Amino acid sequence: MILLSPAPQQGASSFLQLCYTGICNTLISLGKEKLVKHHFAQLPTITEQSHTQVAYPFDEDFTIKCEARGNPQPTFNWTKDGKPFNLLSDPRIITFNNSGTFVIQNHGIISNFQGKYRCYASNALGTAMSEEIELIVPSVPKFPKEKIEPLDVEHGDSVILHCNPPKGIPPLHIYWMNIDLQHIPQDERVSMSLKGDLYFANVEENDSRSDYCCFAAFPRLRTIVQKMPMTLKVSRSNFIKERKPKLLIPPESAGSSSSVTVIKGGVLLLECIAEGLPTPHLSWVKVTGNLPKDKSVKENFGKILKIEQVSAADEGTYQCTASNPMGRTKHEFHVHVEEPPRWIKEPEGGVYSVGTNLVLLCEAIGNPEPTIQWKLNGMPIDSKYKVLHAVYQCEASNKHGTILASANVNVLNIAPLILTSDGENYATVVGYSAFLHCEIFASPAALRYELNKNGTLEIKETKKDDSGSYACWASNSVGKRAITANLDIRDATKIVITPKNPRVLKSHSILLKCQSEYDSHLKNSFKLSWRKDGDQLPVNSTQDSRIIVDMDTLFISSVTLEDQGVYMCVASTSLDSVVAESRLIVLDVPDPPEDLQLSEHQNRSVRLSWKAGASHNSPVNESIIEYEESQWEPGRWQELTQVPGNDTTALLTLAPYMNYQFRVVSVNAVGRSQPSKPSLRYATPPAAPDKNPENIRVEASEPNEMVMKWEPLKPTERNGPGLEYKVSWRQRGVETDWNEELVKKHSLTLRNTPTFVPYEIKVQAVNNLGTGPEPNVTTGYSGEDTPDAAPSGVSVDIVNSTLVKVFWFGIPRDRVRGHLKGYKVSWWKTKSMLDGKRHHPEKHHLTFVGDRNYGMIPGLEPFSEFRLTVVAYNSKGDGPESSPVVFETPEGVPEQPRFLKILNFDKDSVTLSWGLPKKANGHLTGYILQYQIINETHEIGPLSDISVANRSTLSWRLSGLSASTKYKFYVKACTAKGCGNPVTEEGLTMAQGSKGIGKISEAVNPTQKFHPIEALEPGTEYTVRLVTKNWVDNNSIFEDVIETRGRAYAGIYDGISTQGWFIGLMCAVALLTLLLLTICFVRRNKGGKYSVKEKEDLHPDPEAQSIKDEIFGEYSDSDEKPLKGSLRSINGDIKATESADSLVDYGEGEHGMFNEDGSFIGAYSGSKEKGSVESTGSSTATFPLHA
């Protein structure tokens, strides 16, 4: 049964109801593939077709497509212009098996193929129909050959040059050019219409020419055609033909209004062209509303109104007006918007069971309202049909087009088919939903148990317990089926990003790490990726290598503000996907403030307001207001005030007589912003000074004058023009009037004043508008002169051999003639008490600051005669010297001997030789020689003493030593005052049975490359050392152990020394030895292998260690290793004397390096004088191990 319902008002619709006897069941639809798989019959369906097509003459062939699917395979038929079309009727048509597509070969004339085609695909169940396919076969456009008569007009007339282009495939482009292909200039007076005609609102004489050519271009046809040139002759008129405008488009014959129809979504073009003199001006309005601003434009010098993407709102009345000084004319366009049909509801087909009621709905809208026609298998339906299988077509049409929709109806009656494979394995993760598919096809519909309507079982929020096997059953009246499925539950993937929401300074770096956990079964499918604000980040790096993505890490160097955002780590497996986020916050200095405004203008204040710039995630703590004034320091910006960060306005306190401009700097925790743009300038009026100069003082001058100085007022303190200073002064304690003088500088000099007399001084600021406040009184003194008296009662107390204390009586205050700075002590050595020799006087000085009457003089030479004077001094200079005082220093301990050498050594004795001390500091009484056993360990043997009473003895042979034993030797010089620091040396005695004796050769020239050593024993080992000639410190430049050849081998080498190869070899060895010597010498100079410091650290001087313990108590050096034995001191009974003088007793001058840190006390205490031992200048030379 077929029922057609009436169409609703807003569109066109039709209902087609098909009824089959029986009970109506649920619709089940299947796709093509599964129907074919199960060999079900299927109605034809059009899958691909051509639409409107143009057969271009330059194409080799033209393809018209029509493809369809169905079961059985459809056959194809065509109609052309509503009549059957046989594809085999023309040999130029090529067809294909199981396809409706055909190809027309272009062999020349193909105009007979132009028309409207329709394709029909049919099989035993029904017929499907395509939409109409229009094939357009265009002809080559040509202008007709014609003779165009010249146009003769007068100046001011209106003219139309008609183009009348030939028909062709759009788009069509028209150009007016001359014979040289130069465009004809167009403007409000001369313009081209939409049809291509050239309009002259009024002609001028320069419009005359004989080559007005119209060119028509058809891009799709790749063709441009030209019309025959036209001639226009303009002659001068005897009068001016001024006239009001007259419309040429639309012509006046069309009346004052016209109707225009436009398709919805298309382009509306309204055109008005007028003639007149002067040239008319065109304007447009919408009478029934406003012109759409966003999509309406005026083209062709205002003669065309263009509206794109037309909608129903664009309907209405539009008016164009042409006007000039002579008058105006109008025309109205009534615009109607129509549209072709479009679907609201298309019919839907499917597979149905017997007894189903089916309603096919077809609904379309359009303007005009479309008409709807139903077809069955491509044929119109005009009576009741009862069919099981068919293709139903619904066609909606109006004057703007036709649309077609199809619905396939299949009727089946079969037992259930489960299309999902049996035994499928499924997996999901904990907490996710699991979907076990059971896709069923049945007609009538099958019954299922606790399934979704598509046959899928959904288990929400799965748990581990949900793992297992499941069964799906389906049955209908024809039969039943079942399948099983297996479900595995995996652990869910987890990720976290560290750090979480970091805050990073701009230009710094950040490393984001994505930590993950996932089920081991999903390892092969696990993937990590990074996104920023939802966009994927590349795996390798950005173009500038700033952002580097490497698996689970994301590194950003030199962070910019654009890097701020949400970074997401996406972890995915074949079963789940999780996302972790971290928001990167970039901190930077604020943006500069903007829009500075001045208000509330007052004489000494103004209000400044501004807009704060972006804070870049760090709030503004304060705003710094700076100013620049153009009168005194143009271009120099200075800070004026600061305001809290939240404030964007401030009342500024200003100084008079200034031309200000202001700027603002914002400050946050990151730093300062760039300054804002300056505000407008603001000038304050002048006023009297508010303050007087400061820091009034009298500086050094000549004895009979006084120079008064002060700090001048800053430019911001002047307050007005004509600034001067009123200086007032009078002698203190003398009743007299103030002396006054106006000066422009910031100093004033008074002459003929008494020496060093106090004065009262005042300085007041004055300008053209008044004076400053009453100034304060300052006291200053007139010029100083040098003291005119010498200290008296000078005496000297001897503290020790290098230190004395000087006393004196100060000079009277009135003899200072200025501010007393202190006293200077001068001394010089006159002779040595040791040899009585007179010395050239070399003066030394110490300065003692302040008013005092004593001082300490350190660093004197022991056992010498000195002279000493004292002077007072002030800022002007030194006074006269006191009478010289003569004093003598007592004896002291001598300095260290110059060297210590081991001249001869044997298995149980050595000979020591040493030099005189550099300074004896008294009469030498003899020497103390000490020695002790030392090994390459920290343990040392007892110290043995030998006293050498003869002061002229400079060598000594020690006997009773142990063989093959290492010793350390000490030699110190002594006076009656005590012994000085020792010089040390280490050596190794020879082994038992050795018979060698050390020898010293003659001097070796430094330029020699080798030196012969003769009279050696064959087969014997020797130690060879190269030392400096004066042998001051016993350091070796080179040392090596050699062994001479035995007598049995001497004959082997007879004659070798005369061979050339042997001489060459020896030269090479000599060069190598020289190189090694050079390297060793350089390393010795750099403190390398033969380091004296290392030797002394390992084997320190025992007496020096003892004396240090006495003087400094528990002092220790963390870098030194303590010895395992205690050493007795040679002078163990001597205690260090201490000075009760403070360091302030020592003056300033050549000995000013003696500070409060104790260094001076160590250098000039009594312990130094009484035998303090210090090991300096020693070196180690090892004895031969074999002799």
C-alpha cells in the first residue's frame, strides 16, 4: 500500500508507507561487505557519478562516470535528454565491463554529444537511478566580422561603445584596450558595464581615437578574441552642454524601479551608470534597512554595489542616486533571494523482515517551494504496488535545480547469523569499560540476553575479577546461534610529570620529566609523546634546538614568554591512554607602564597616572618615578619617588623653576622593566630659595688669608633665576658688625687676615624672587703656618738590640700656628760598633699622629750607633728639628751562616764546611754544630751537639757515624747574646766495605756538552753530581749513578771509539743528555723534584720547632705532620721576652707594615734575639748509595 501525505508549509515533504502482512519488527541494517560475505541479495546503489561536465576542444577524451554496487552485479543503461541512449551506437564511445562509465573520444566534431544524461543500474531486485549529468560541448567563441562606422560626437555628449561579446563557457573577462594593448583608462567619467560595454558620461576631445578594441577572454577555453577596432571622433562644441544626470543602466525605459532575483549564497551585483555634465557621482542606500557593512563593497568607481554570500536578510529595496550640480536621478532595485532545493530529510532504506511496516520520509525546502516526485526503480509511482525488493527515489525540483535521494528496501526471512568471530580475545585495563562484540543479523530480529542494541556486551569500570569467558546467544522464530569470547584485565597505565607547575625565569632552562608505570604485557605498544596547549611537539627538537624532546624528558633552554603554557605528557598503550599536565609559568620583568597622564596641576605638585604593563606572573612590588628637566641637566633621568606596586597614580612634589617630564619603571621580584615613554612636559613657576648652602668650611690657604667654601645649591634647589650667595663673616670673640658680600661662585677668599684666628661665617642663598631662610653660623680658622718651635727633652730608652722607645716634650699650642697633626721621628746610623766604620747617613722616618710625647722605633741594626731628631708638624708642614740625640744598640744574635757543604764523606765520618753569617750583629764567639739520624720515616734520632769555640773555624770533621745512615746536620753562629738560626744539610754515609771518596773536579764551562772524569776504578758504581761553582746551597743541577766497565770487557770495545757509527751514537747521546739537563734545570727552578720545602716539612729543624712551642704555645699547622719523638732544644732554658708596649707606640712610615696582627711582635720580641732557631735556605743533596 502506498500513501502520499500533503506537503507542510515550510517546505516540501512526502511520506511513503509500505506494509507487509504480519507483525512489525525492529529494523536491522547491514553494510555491503557483510551482506556480500553471507551471499545476501542486495539492491543496486549508485556509488559514484559525474556531474555537469564541459567537453573542452583541446581535451583528447571525456569521461562520464557511473558506478554502482549490488548483488547480483547490476547492469547499466543510459538516457539522453529523457530518451534511451545506446552506448554502442557510436564507435567513439568506449565502455567497461561491470561499469556504467563510458569515455567519448575527441575526434573532431562532438557537438551531437551535448545533452543531459541519466544512468540506471539494475539487477533482479530493482533499479537505482543517478542524478542528471549535463555534458556541455562549447563552440569556439568568435566576434562576427563587421564593419563598424566611426562615431562623430561633440564635446560633452554621452557615448556607449558596445562590445557584444560572443557566448562561451564562463567565466568571461572583458578588456578595453588600444591597438598597442594598452588599457583604456577608466574613472567616474569613463567606465565599463557588467555586460562589457564602454560608457562615457561625457566625452572630451582627448577621447578621440581610432583603436577602441574590445577583448573577450574565456580562461576555461584558453581563448581570447578581439572585436574590430572602433573609431570615436570628438569635435569641439560651440556651447557647454551642462545637464543633470540621466541613467543609462538601468535605462529610463525600465522605469524608476526594477526587480532583481539572486540565489542564496551567491553574489548580488546591482549596477547604475549615468551620463551628464559635470560627471555624475553615484551613491547607494538600502531603503528597507542598512547596508551590510561586513560584506557590501562598491566597485567600478561606485557604479556597482556588490554583496557576497547573500542571505535572506539581504532581501529588500536598494536605491542608487546619480547626482551633479545640475540635479539628480534615482532608481530602486527590489531584491528577492531565492534558493534551489536542499534536503531536510532524505529517505532511509534498509533490510527488513516479513511483516514490517516501513515509512519513507522525503522532505526538502527551497524558494520557490520545490515539488517532490517519488519513483520506484526509476519509474514514476502512480498506483499501489506490493513488492518485496525495490529502490525508491525521491526527486525535489524548482526552477533553480533538482536533487535526488534514493532508499533501498530489502525483505529477508532467515535464522540469526552471528557475524562476530567465535572465540575472540578481548583485553582492557582496570577501571575502563570492556566491550565484547556480538554483531547479529536476523530477519525477523533475534532476541538477545542483557546486550546493547547492537549486540555488544559492555562491562563498565572493570576489575581484575571480570577476567574470564563470556557467551552470546541469539534466536528468532527461524533458529538460534551462540559464540564465546575471552576477556583479560590489565593494570592501568599511570604517569606523573615533575616538576609540577614550575615557575621559571625568562632565559633560564627547564627540564620536565614524565615518570610512568604500565602493565608488562603492554610494553611493546607503550608510547610517550609531549604536547603543548594540545599541539603535538616534535620528537627531535625545534628548528632552533631550544626545545628538545627525548622520550620521557622535555628540555627547554633559554625559556621565552611564548613557552608558557600547559605541557602534557601522553602515555598510550593498545588498551588505554592517560595524560599528565604541568603548567609552565614564565617569570619576567614587567612590561613598561603605558599612557602616562598629568592632572591636578599646582605650583609645586602634579598628579601622574599611568596604566601598568603586564607583570609576567610576578606581581609589581613598586613603581619608580623618574624625572628629567630640560633647563639644567637635559637628557639625565633621576629618581623622584617610589610608590607601592598596586598604585598607578602618585602626587609628585616638585621644585620651582623646573621644566619636568616624567617616566615610570615597574619593579617585580625578577627585576626592573624598561622605562615607559615620557609624559608631557610640565613647567613649575619660580620662587625664593627654600634652603641655604651646606658644608660651609675653610680650606687650606696662605698664612694671611682665609678661603671660605661651601656646597653650591643643586639645580633643583635654585627655585628661580639670578641665584647668588650672601656671605657674612666676623672674628669670633670680637664685638663688631658682620661683614657681607654677594658672590655667584661657591667660594670667597679674604686676604690680610691674622694667622690661624677663628671666624664666624654665614652663607645665605638669594635669587631674583627673594632670600632663603636665616642661615646657621659656622666657625672656621684663617690660614695656618708651619710650627715655629722644636720639641725639647728628647731621650731614648733601649728596649732590645733592634727596638728603642723615644720620649719628648711637646711644643706650646700657640707655637703650633695651626691644627697639630702629630710628631715625626727621624733617625740614621752613624757607625757599626763591630768594626767602627762610619756610615753614610741614610735617614729613616716614623710619624706619630696626634698630641703625644713618646713612640717606639723598630727595625734597628744591632750593635750600631744612631742619631735621632723629633719635629712637630701641622697641615702646613714641619716645624724645626730638635737637637740630635746619640744612642747605641746592644749586640744581637747573628744571622744564619751563608752555606753548609759536605766536602768528604766516608762510611763513618764526614767533613762539614760552612760560611760566615751575612751579619754577625756582634762579636762572634764560635759555632754550634748539631747532627741527628733521620730516615725516610717520621722517626728521628737524638740530637748531638758540638761546640766550636774558635770563631775562625769554618769546617769540621765528624767521626763515629754509622755506615749507610742518613743524617741531618745543623750549624749556627753565636755571639755573647746567643746563637742565630741554623743552616742545615742532609747526607748518607757510605756502606760498610766501600772505599770511595768524594772528589770535586775543576770548574766546567756552562757551554760544554760533556766533561771527562778520569782515574776511576773499573767495575765500580759512582754518583756524579753537577753543582753550581760557589756551592752556596748544595743544590744539584744534575745527579746520576754510573758504573764503570770491568777489565774483562775492555778488549771487546778496543777500536770501537774510532768507528764512525760509534762517534755518531755518542753525539746523539750527548744531545739527549743536554736536553735532559735542561729539563731538570727548569724543574729545579720551578720547585720540582728536588724541592727543599718538602724535605724540610718531612725533617723539620728540631730547635726551631722547640722555640716555636715556647713562643706561641699550642700553635699548630694542619698541613704539618708531627714527629714521633721529642727534641731537646739547644737553648731550652731561654724564655721569650715580651714587650709591654702596645702597637700604637709604633709610628707610621717606613715601618708602617707592622700591624696589630702580631707580625711586628714576632719580628722584634726578645725571643728572636735570644736564640730563636729557624731553618731557612737549606737544601738536600743525597750521598751516593754505593761507592
